[in-house]
Amino acid sequence: MPWPKWSFAFEDLSVAPYGFEWAAHTDDHSAWQLAGERIVHCPDLMGPDQPPFWRFTANERFLFADRNMNEVDAMEWDFLSAGHGNIGSRADVRFALGYHRDIRAAVTEAFEANPFSDFMDPAQGSHAAWFPAQLAAVAKDAVDILRPKYGAYYGFEASTPANAELVAFTLFPFR
């Protein structure tokens, strides 16, 4: 079967798997378009009606999540089955993309407020102790920045600290 885009018939339904060139969740993550039903099934990329689950639903590569969501948004569908939670809509994709934009901005702001030099402590004997301390401080501050807008959403307090740390870890090499 050709990958990453192909289709097959299942009973009277056309099913079109859409493999992401650069997948965020796992190497073989894909969306499944049920063309006749106008449904796209794309588990673990986002969750309708809520900020992302812990570590962005266990995505291996946050860097590609926006790209994957934009690819799903460009497909022909009316209903999103995200694998967990409620049935989603395009508004849910826009919400998730907005959250991603906001958490990147919050992490960037938190990095500026927590420079690496503030965590350098020669008594600890290694820079391996300093970087995790900076990540924790950046994540805490980013969560505090996001709380006024997203704090009332389901799962915010449980997931956003780990999400902010993952974003910080992802953005750190690009600083």
C-alpha cells in the first residue's frame, strides 16, 4: 500500500488514511478520513473542548503538532473524532492552534524572566543540575501566564505544567 496517502473501500465507505510526513504523536501517526460520512479520525493530536492532555497527548515531537493540525484542518470533514473526549469541530482545531501559539509565547516570556545564568551554581558540580531547574521555573511561570485565559478548562492544572516544560525543552535549542 502506498504511504502516506491512499484510500480503500470498507463496505460502502471510502476510507482515506493520511500519514503525516513529519508526525507529532508517533512516527506512523495518521488521520483517517471517512469521506462519505465527512468525518476525520485523528487520535491523540488534540482533544476537543480542552487544552492538550499531559505532554500534548504524549506527542513525541511537539515541533510538528501545529503542522499536523493544519493538515487535518485542510481536509474535507465536518466532524472530528480525536480519540478521546467529545466530537470536535474546526473551532476546536483553531482553539488548539491558539493554545499552542499562547503556550509558546508564555514559555518565551518565562525564559526571558528566568535566564540560564540565574540557575548556575558551581556548588552543584554540574550544569546537568542547572538546566532542569531552569525548565521547572520556566514551566511554572508559563503556567501562571496561561492560567487567566485557560485555567478554568478541564485538565489545565494537571497537564499544563508538563506541556510547558515540553515546549520549553523544544524551544530551548532555538533560543
